[in-house]
Amino acid sequence: MELPSKNADGLPVIPLTDEQRYTFDLQGWLLVPNVLTEDQVEEMREFCHLLKNEPAKISDKDGSSIGGPLEALTDHPFAVGFMQEFMSNPRFASETVYGFRLELTFLAYRFGELGHDNWRPHGGGGGGTPTSRDWFSAHSYLSMHRKAYCGLTQIVWELNPVRKGDGTHFLSGSHKSCFEFPESVAADQNHPHWDTYECEAGSAIVFTESLGHSGTLWSNQDWDRVAIFNSYNSVDCKYHDWEPHPEHLAEMPEQRKTLFRDVRSEMNVPTDEYYAQREKMRTPPEDGKSGGRGMWMHPEYRPSE
Ligand SMILES: [Fe+2]
């Protein structure tokens, strides 16, 4: 199958450069400046202000960090290009079906004057938060033989400038490390293993959740942090308990809807062929027992015990 070359808005996918791909694999995180235009940033930031401070002005269906103008971030050409390099399997994609899902979104709107310290290191050791096994999970990052696979992946869209020290912190390289980070590193924000960034509004920061990372204190008293966190995963893998608002989903373009489709590998490329095959699988066989897949039958059509 072909991977999409355009996003749901018809914009050409932006592939990673060789240097970006190398940097992400090396560090486990990547900063890309100027991904959004000033106009986009302004419109999105205004929407975030409403979400945070005047939510009654936004409809229920748009009342999330993929609502209104923020919907365009879900399959921004840069986001699609990144996931197609590190996550998509062409077997589970087509020219109009994404080979990955979006499984969580949230708005990080932080007021400097509140001085809330968000220092909570987690991840690292290659597996992130243990789910399946300590050494493999929905977060896992794997790389070998010039191929890499990145499980649960965050794209952070910074809609205000970030001064050095105020943004997310990373233990570069820890997505490939064997051991958990020691408490002495976790407790010391100034430990030389911690890296972070500064950036202009409109920058994107991508990181694997298998990387040791942490939020921190937004010390800036001059402006607030306004950042969108969108989490992606493979079509057959999910960590977070979140779904988009059904009315919002219903009105999205068909291609964008595929970001939110069911979590599985089998029969998960919604095309005409898929719908025909699914219909066949759900049609009771004439003898009432066997179907096109041997004895398997859709539960709806199984004879009662
Ligand atoms: Fe995290």
C-alpha cells in the first residue's frame, strides 16, 4: 500500500530531512522551528485562550485541543511526515488512510504567576511506562539495521516562545538506555544529563515517550506557556484512555477520521475493499455454522449455547 502523500486538507506531506531523522534517533527528541506561520500561531493561541478562560464560548464538540483551528495540527504535513518515517506500516495505510493513530491531546496552558512546578521525570530505559512487559510496551522505541520504530510519540506545538529552562526536559539518548534513570538524576534538574530547548512560537518538538523526560516550572512571568501536546501511536497500539468528541469526529474529512479509527491490525484500512470484506464477515453463512474463515463467526451470528 502507498502511504499518503497529502494530508486531509490536500497539503503535501513534509518528509523529515536526513539530519532531522538522525537527530531524533540519536537524542529521542527533535526541535523543528518555524513549522507554523505567524497567522496560524495567532489564531490557534486565541482559540487556546478561549478553551482555558472562556470555554462557554466554544461548542462542546470543539471544546478540546483538537477543536477549531487546532484540528489542523492533528495531521499537519510535518506530523504526517514524521509518523511516516518512524511509525507507519504501509500495510496498514493507503494513499488516503493514515498508517498511525492519534490517541490523546491536551493543552498545556501554564500561568507564570502560579509558579506550579511540573517536575515529574518519567520514561527512559527504552520502554517508558511498563504496560505489556517492562521491556516492551506501547511506548517502546526500537532501532536496528538502519530501521527505527517509535511507539507512543508526542508532538508539542509551542504557541508562545519558550525561554531556555521553561520547556520540557529530556534525558537525551535514554530511549535506548538499558537501565532506569537513577534517583540522583531525577532529583537534580541541573544534572548534566538533562537537556532542554528554547524556541520561537510556531515550533514543533517531537519526542518519544520512551525517553526520560519531565515538565518543569514555567518561570516566565511575562507570558504564559501555551502548548498543544498530541500523542500518536501505531494503528494496533494504544496507551491512553481518550477519544475525540463523536460529533467533532463525524464532521472531519474522511482521511482525518482515520487517525481515530479502531485499534487493531487486521482489516484496518478503511477502503471500499475493507467495507466489502467486513460485510462478508458479518453476514451469517447459509448453514448457520461456518463462515468464510472456517469456524470463526461474528459474535452477533453465533448460535446461542
Ligand atoms: Fe510523558
